[in-house]
Amino acid sequence: MAYTLAGERQPSIGLADYLDHIQATVDTGDTDSVLGSADALRALSSDPDLLVDHLNRELADLASWQNGNPYMGPALLLGRGDSFTVRANIWLPPTGMQLQQEQSLHSYELPHDHPFSFLTVGHLGPGYATTIWEYDPHQVTGQVDERVELRLLEHTELPPGKVMFYRASRDIHTQHHPPALSVSLNLLIHHRDNPYAEQRFFDTDRQRLTRSTPSSTARSHQILCDLAGHLGDQRTAPLLEHLTTTHPAPAVRAGALDNVVRILGPAAEPALRQAADDPHPVVHTPARNTLNGRTGHTAHE
């Protein structure tokens, strides 16, 4: 389950020292090593000048304001290393904007997992409340409205100094509005083992998957396949066809197949028949449907 890591408030350390410490002493591929750095994150959160110092530096050089920040919503990129990122998340109480817009911006009341593991600590304010579930990602194919067995773990909060660890593609959480402006700090572990892991969103009442978002790497490969399908020639089709059977991300295999069909038309039938045996429904379902439409009978009869 998601861990709450016991400990006392630590003497503060600055951001530069924290980044150096993580880079030099933490093996981000080893969960125990990451967990062992909880006190360092707690010490960073004890620095009362952390955010104002960072914002002042950014204000002095607006041209570099949050360059390279890939995160949506009110999240500040504080620093990064070879295999980790440090950010601050700002959590606002209800602001009066339309509920749906506010929930989307802050991910309130939106149960989701993350394709990376991370440590988080309460930094400022009372902190948000959160509800946490877990699931087995190996039992999920990623289809919209797929049933997912969820196990409720706890309702908890993230006050200043409390450190928690969330496991990649296993822990689901939803944040609830804090009573006042709050800030949490995150140590995000880059998912080196699976850069194609999706982020998933859930309806926890119905225990259903509502949608999956491809990783940035997978999405960029999908875009490349689409460009190749529109701009490529006969030399392009074999390259795309190779991806339909070898790429680790089902969404990319499906995208490559779409563009093989775009280039080859009826001559894509061998690729479609091969894709019809793909283990993932996002690939084999459209392939079988296309074949059924062409032949007038059910594939795999």
C-alpha cells in the first residue's frame, strides 16, 4: 500500500543541497533507497524560504520562467537530476470558478494513478485530504469502462512534515479541497523501466476505468506514426508494419497499424491478420473489426 513514513521535522536544508543529496546518495531504481531519503525531503520542507527564494529567482529572469515544466495545473518545477524531478504543487481551496474547471485544474475529486513512484511531503498550509485505493495493474488491459478490482486503503491528510510514498501504477488517490491554500513537495522518480506506462483514471464507485493517458514517449511515437502515414511512401509501410508487432506500447502498435492501412489500403490485410492475434484489445479489436468488414465473416472462426 501507499506508505506513510514516520519521522520528526528536520533541520532545514536548501534546495541546492537537497538536489545534490538525492543525486549523490539515492539509487532511484531501489525503492528502499528512495524511502530512505524521506528525512531529506522532510528537511527540505522545513525551509521556510524555499518557495519565495525560488519565485524571486524566477521573477528576476522571466525568460526562463518554468522552462521545461511538463506538468499541468499549479505545479512549480523546482529542480531535476538524472532520474528524478522535484516539484511543488499548490492546492487551493474552492475559488468560485466553475466546479468542473476547478476539479480538472487541480485534479480534485478525480481518482487516478501515476506511471511513476514518488515521495510527497506537506510543506505549507493545512494540506489536502486524500482517499487512497490500490489495484493490480497486471489485471487491467486499459479499456474504457473496464472493471477494475479496487481495494480501499485509507482516508488521510497531508499536513506539514508528513511524508508519503506512492507506488507507480498501483496506488490510486484522489485529492479533496484543503480548507486553505496548501503546498506539497514531490520527489518524482523517472520511470526508467517502463517509459510507456500510461496514467489511468477511475470511477471508484463503479470500480471502472474511465480513461488512460499515454506517456509522453508513447504519444510522441504515435504522432510520428501519424506523420509517416500521411507523408510516407511504399518504403514507409514496412517500417510501420515492424512497429505493429514490436513496439512495447499497445497504443503505438495500434497507431502504426492504422497508418499501414492508410498507406497500403487493401494490401494491408497481412498486417491486419497479424494484428488480429495481438494480445491487447486496443490492437486486435480494430484489426478484427476491419477484417470482418472486408471479408463479411468473423475472423478467428
